[in-house]
Amino acid sequence: MNPQDQPRTPYVPQPAAAGRTRGGVDAVLIAATVAMGLIAGVYYAFACAIMPALSGADDRTFIDVLQRVNVKIENPVFFASFFGAFVLTAVAAVQQRRRGGGVLLRWIVAALVLYSIGALTTMGFNIPLNNELRDAGDPQKIADPAAVREDFENVWIAWNIVRTLVSTAAIACLGYALLLRGRATRAADPARAADAARAADAA
């Protein structure tokens, strides 16, 4: 029999429920990446703009500005991103585990671990330093503002660099997970695979 005359297996579309499930997984993974990017961006802004800009300020101005920043940053938008990045990444990991795990799950878990390190750094070091700076009181009434600044500045900057690096690495992990997810989705869709093959042949 001529191979061209052999019957072809018809393409059977995936059930709608399966498509919705995939879409839900993708949406959570994308949201986790966005939330994590926002938080890493906050840390990055401190590392490359805010703290360098304040390095030349006098001691009382330095303390006053950071006291104000530390008060204003405690708002619902920041907290939604800070905790949302962890929760969404954890949910994405659970969803991927239910779908069979694999290499994609390992990258999501890696992102979760890295972000957790950054969050623990924030809560264990940066926030206590912020509280000490706040408790120092009115900058204009501090007897020795230079000493207050010395106890805060370099240590805070060092820990901010740590959380910036690990959070950025976490975004890279989620970004790669999204790339793998896209490849898997295309490979599982015969229609997309056929279109890709035709495009390759045309090229």
C-alpha cells in the first residue's frame, strides 16, 4: 500500500476543561512572575538610585527621608505584591505538581526558595533596621545623628543587595518556567505544531 494512501489518525481536539486548566496554570505563573518582578524592582530601585542619592545627604536629612519612606511603603499595594509573589508562586508549584511535576516544577520551586530567602532577609534584617531608625525619633532632636546613620546605612545596604540578587534570580527561574510552559503547550497542540512545521518548510 502506498504510504500516502494509508488512513491518517484524525486530530481530536482537547476538551474545553483541559484548555481552561492550562489557562489557569499559565495565569497564576504569569501573575507570580509579575508580582515578583515588582518587588525585585523595589529592591533594585533602592540599590541603584535611592540609597546612592542619599549617600551625599547630611545625617539628619538621610534619617528623615528614610523614616518617611519606611512609613509610606507600608501600604496595601506593596503588601499585596510582597506576599502575593510568595503565595502565587506556591500556588503555581502546587498546580504544576498536580499536572505531573517535571522540570517545570523544579524551576518554580527554585524561584519559591530564592524569593523566600529574599523575604526572610527583609523581615529578619531590613525591617528591624527600619524600626530602629524609626524609633530614633525626630531627626532634628537626635543628639548624635551620625551614630544613628552609621548603625543603619552600610548594614541595610548590604542586606538590600542580598535580597535584590536572590529576587532577581527568582524572576529568572519563573521566566524560564514560562518559556518551558510555552514550549510544552505548543508541543501538545497538533494544530500549532503543524503550523510551525509549515512555517519552517516555507522558510
